[in-house]
Amino acid sequence: MIAWLESLPTFEAGLVSVGGFVISTMLLGLFVHKFTSKEVRAANTDRAGFILAVIGVVYAVLLAFVAIGVWERFQEAEVRTYDEAGALATVYRDSLSFGHSERLRTVLKAYARSVIDDEWPQMRRGEKSKYAAVLLETAHADVRALQAPTPTLQDIHAQMLAAMDTALRDRETRLTIDFIGISEVMWVVLILGAYVTVAFTYLFGFDRTVMQQLMIGGLALVIGLVLFLVVALDYPFRGSIAVQPEAFRSLLDSLNAL
């Protein structure tokens, strides 16, 4: 269900998730009203308010913790992408100081193109590109094979090796982030907690049912929007809201300019 929501366009995913949650909570209210009278709800308002305060705080902390964690992971994925591209740009520029490094520069360009055209579409499906991995390992081997007869070239060579290690590490982190999402158990807790929190608000005694539905509908809307945000950002490279390969497009433009 969550994977299906992530595959939808942003508007449709938001409409289904937020709208579905709000409508289902409204139906839940009708169910509660059918089996409880207004007098019973009014008599237990104080008790329900005390319990709701505890449940609301616990759920708010849990939801905020998950939302912040997902957002930080999304930002880290974007930063890792630009760090990887920046490290490869350093390797390419430094390779100009060496003779017979044309193959290395060709491989780096091919890697940038493969990430854009091959790996990124596969990452959106939760897969890896073996072709891109082979190209980056080939570039790493070419850097290690460079001859540095002078102290100046040795310093440049050491810098290139460090940059390649950074690129390899950032790529592994980027791919790892794309495969790590919120567990099914956590999703069950989040969704059940949302319904329990909203359901408790129906135990208050209101003089007018319309006002109760409006206020509780607003609460359900806010919770639904945060849950939709978590769904949209859960996998940074998938879904309608995803990290784009702009860093590698800029890298490829820079390499072609050089």
C-alpha cells in the first residue's frame, strides 16, 4: 500500500492519503455516535480529555520524531549526491596534470552519463545499476595506476585517490539510503496511533455535531498531511518528491566544458 502511494504523482498521492484519512475518520465518528449517546459523551468529557492529552503527546512526539528523521535522511541523500559529483569533478580536473589519462576522463564522463540515464531510473524502482558500479571501479583502478614521478604529481595523485574514496563512499551511502525506509511495524504504529488519537476526540460531548465534525476534521487533516509528508519523503530517490540527478547533470556539463 505504501509503495503504491509512493508511485503516484504528488497531487494524487496527497489526495488519496490525506483525503482517505479524513473521510475514514469522519466515518469513524459516525460509528462512535451511533453506539454512544450525547449524554454519555458529555458525562465522560473530563476523563476522555485527560487520556487524550497523554495519547496526543505520545503520538505527537512519535510523529515528529519520524517526520524529522525522514526529512534529515532526504537532505543527507541530496548532500551525498552533490558530494559525490564534486569529488569526481576534482578527480577529472587533477587528471589533466597527468599524461596518458584520457581513458580516465572518458570513463568519468561515461559514469556521469550512466548515473543520469541508467542508474537514476533504476533507483526510482529500488534497483541498482551494475554498469555504473563497474565504471566507477574502473575509474578508481585507473587513478591508482597513474604514475607520479615528481613530488608535485605525488601530491596531486594523493588528492585524486582521496577524492575517489570520497566518491565511492558517497555512492554507497546514496544507494544504501535508497533501500532503507520506515519499517512496516512503524507504519502500523503510526496509522493506528493516528486513528486512536482522532477517535478519542469523538468521546467529547458537543452541543452541535457539525462543529465537532469541523474541528475533528481539521485535526485529521493536519495529521493526514504529516503522514503524507512522511510517505513522500520516505525513500529520497523514489516517488513524486525525490532527489533529482541535477548534481550529475552539472558535473557532466563541467566535464564537457573542460
